[in-house]
Amino acid sequence: KTTKPAIADTGSTSHFMAVDMPLLNKKIALAPIAISNPNGAVMYSTHTGELDIPSLPRAACSAHVVPELASHSLVAIGPLCDAGCIVAFDAEKVIVTYKGKIVLTGTRTLATRLWIFDLNAPTVPHSANSPAQLVAFSHAALFSPVLATLETALQ
């Protein structure tokens, strides 16, 4: 799996992934798409696939592989909203919810001031079936703080 970040992009019309991002049902694009950049350059897709995030609605998972995206993938916010997700940004984080449940979280980087998703992070389970799963989910939903910090906050 890759550790490259994915930028939360409100301007993308679709999810555009780097070649090494893990996708389900990845296949060669029969009809590659052209993606126009603000600087006038054009990039082309080579493959299609689906984001491996089971808690997202299937309609929100369609993605295109774009080899020119060497350092970051782009997670399109529009298609998430169109599929029924609610996306909330604040100064430090982005949270994607679907049917009232958090399905994806990201943080804002100091260097670029962009909101970044780690698509390799464990996805939110459909339901917590045990106390251990509930604790793991809660810890991840709080952006995985050091346990000593979490303990201090809870006290």
C-alpha cells in the first residue's frame, strides 16, 4: 500500500488517483478522460477503479488513475456530496459523514494549508461489534492522539 496523501479537492469533478493508490476493480480505461489543469496542461487517465472505503456509498467510489499525479491523489468533494455524504471542513480537519456516521477523516497540513486524507488509514467500521472495536474507532475518530494525552483529556 502507498503512503501518499490524497488532497480533499472541491474543484475536482471526479476522484483522480496516483498509479500506486490501492483501488478495487482496477482496469484499463476503455475511454480515457482528459483532465484540464488551471495552468492549461492536460493530463489523461489510464485506468478506472473504486476507492477501497466500504463505508462510502458505491456511487461515491468511482475513480480514475492519472499517472501525472506523482505526489498526491485528489479526492473530489462534489461526488461525495452528490452521493449523499456531508463534508465538513474547519481550520484543522475535514470530516465526511454518510447517513450520520463518520466514514472518512483528514487533517489540514501546516505546510500547504490543504486538507489531506490518508486513504491507507483504517476505514470506519460499519458497526462496532465489540468494546475493543468501539475503542479503536473512537481513538481513530479523534485523529489518533497519544494515549497519555487522551487519558488526560478524558480525566
